[in-house]
Amino acid sequence: MSRGDPDDSPEYFRAKAEWVAYWKRIREGLQNGIGDDVAVAVARLAEKFGMHQIQNAISEYIENLGSNFERRWCEHREARVREQDEINQRLRNPKGAGRKSKRSDQVLMAAWLLVQKSMRLNGLSGVRDTCKLLVKPPTRREASRWPGLLLYRDYAVNDRAAGSYYIKTPENLRDVYNDAVELYEAGPKSLRQRWQAYLDVLAPPRVGKLPPQ
């Protein structure tokens, strides 16, 4: 059977028989004025008003059922209460004190790479000492002007200060690194493989000497 040939399967002929019977029932109902058949009543309304208006009328009827009406306004009230709670919270704490700012995946990856790279190259095993080493200013004289450890620079932003993410204290770096570890462990396998590949490029793992043959 080619693409353009009619279907000759038993399922087609069974469906065709049901289709013929359906429209026979509709025609007989319209001719005889049968009023207790829902399909006939819908067909009568469609012929009188048009299918598009019937669909709109049914949708409007369903929307205005008592349960749907109350549910819709209950959701509206809950959304209004949530919005007011957020406004009140911002008024109580306009500067967001005590709330941890959300860091981008790029910032988290940069923190993980820098700490892991330093630990690998310097032979350190503790994150605390590694963070202290990384955020140490170049010199004492430059400490006051040092912006901090650059984790990420967004070159799409013209303002360098607005597009850069600096860290000046070991505690803050450790906090970002811990968030990065959570993302690394909870993320997909592809993320871990990508981060590990970047680390191996920045700090190739040391290969021990092979024992003599």
C-alpha cells in the first residue's frame, strides 16, 4: 500500500462504521427534534450559532462554575498575600542584611577551580589555609588599594567594577567554595567532568615516578 492509497485495515472499517452511525444519529435527531440526546443538542446549537461561538460559550460556562470561580479568587488572594509579604519583608530589611546573595555558576566554578588548583600545586590539603593564601594581598603597601581576588569578570559589561566579582576575606572565599562543592556534587555528571577537565588543564595532576623494572 502506497502513501496515497486509502486505509484498508479492519480498524479503519470499524471506525468508519462508527462514524457513519454517529452522523446517522445526528441527522435523525435533527430531523425528528429529539431533545434528550446531548450530541444532537450540541449539533443543533452548532448549526444555529457556529462552532466557534459554541466553544467560547462552553469555556465561559466552565470558567463560571461555582467551584472554579471560588478557586480562581482563592489563588488570586494567595498571590496578593505573598506579594504583600514580600513588600513588608523588603521594608523591614531594605538592604537585604543577613541574606546570602545568589552566585552565578561561573563564579562558583571559578572558586572551585582556584581553590582546587592551589591545593594541587602547593600540596595543601586544608581549604582554610588555601583560602588564606589566595586572598592574601600582593604586598602590604597595596593592601588598601587591592580590590581582592578576582573570581569572575563579565566582559559583556562595560563597567569593570559592575562586571567583576572580587573576594577579599578567606571566610567569604570559603563560603563561595562550599557552595561550589554543593553544586559540583549535586550537579550532573557532565558538569563534574567539565570542571575536572578545566582543572587538569590549569594544574595537571602529578604523575609519580614509575618503579624500576
